[in-house]
Amino acid sequence: MDCRSVIAFLGFLASLVLYLSSAFIFRDIYREGSVQGYSFLPYPMALLNCMIWTFYGTVHPDSTFVIIINCLGMVIEGIYVGIYIWFSDGVVRQNARSVLLVLLVPVVLVSGLGFGWTHKVFGYAGVASGIIMYGSPLSITKRVVETGSVENLSLSMASACLVNSSLWTAYAFMSKPYDLYIAIPNVLGWVLAVAQLSLYAYYYYNREHAVVA
């Protein structure tokens, strides 16, 4: 097994950990019987992202790990979406359903045109969906800045995102030629993960310091 394959396998494991890291959030949602202040957007965006990268892997050579992990991701994120809608109510549930309806357009488009497209088209779509997926937690970071509380910012998810994006960036640059479609969203994901972890550390330290004072 060459170095690129090893990185791909590690990226596969890191992606699986990233998808499963949200299980802690949904455990809290289940226990409370409410979605509380958690944002819905990251999960349907992750679902769409996984679907596009699955298609990308099917038309791009030597992408077995890309296909497998994104198929698993679709199942996991689909479960999260279902749980979120089940435990939401009122305006929150209505907004969640509206988001799904909006995302139905690219889903139908990708499913319908699918294998007639080249890997470049899926690559462009993957870059766009990846950037949106990694950027979707920004709504949570905005709330952290406004409230000064890290309650709704998942440390496990941000940490997993950092490791995941680092490994897939390495995988992209080990490919010959470089796979910029995978590299671009993951470099951005790395930057945003570092930003979230820095924000978490800053506000968590300030909270602990205030308690001691």
C-alpha cells in the first residue's frame, strides 16, 4: 500500500469520526426532546455534499475510499436530518422542511443527470457544496460571539473537522495530478476548523476565568 492509499484510509477513518461526532449532539436532543439551539443547516448540507462526492468518485479513477465514506456519510447524515425534524416543532420544523425542499433541486439534478456528467462537473459541484458545508457552522459561531457561550459549539465536531480536512488535503496533493477539487474545500475546512477551535478556547477560557474570579 503506497503513502497516498494510507492517507486515503486515514482520511476515511477521520471522515467517519467526523460524521459520528454529531452523535453527541443528537444524544442531547433525544434526552431533552428538543433541538434546543442547535443549527439544522450543517446536516442537510453534509448530506448533499456526500451525495455529490459519491457521484464524483464513481466517474473519477482510483476513488474507492471516496465512494465508500461518502455512502456511509449519506446514511449517517440522513439519520441526523430525520431525528432533527422529528424533535423540532413550530417555526424550526417549518424552516427545516423548507431547507430540504430547496436542496431537493440539486438532489434531483444530480440524480437525474448523474453519470452523464464528467468528473469535472462533479468536481465543481463538490467544491461548492464542500465550501457551503464547512461554512454552515458559521451561524453557530455567530451565536457564540453574541452570547459569549460555547454551549452550542461542538468541540468534538470541530476537532474531527480539523483532522479530516488535513488528511484529505494531504490526499489531494499526493494525487497525480493534484486533485484541486478535493483540496480547495478541505483547505477552507481546515481554516474554519482552526477558527472554531480558537473561538472555543477563547470563550471557554474567559468563562472559566470569570468563574474563578
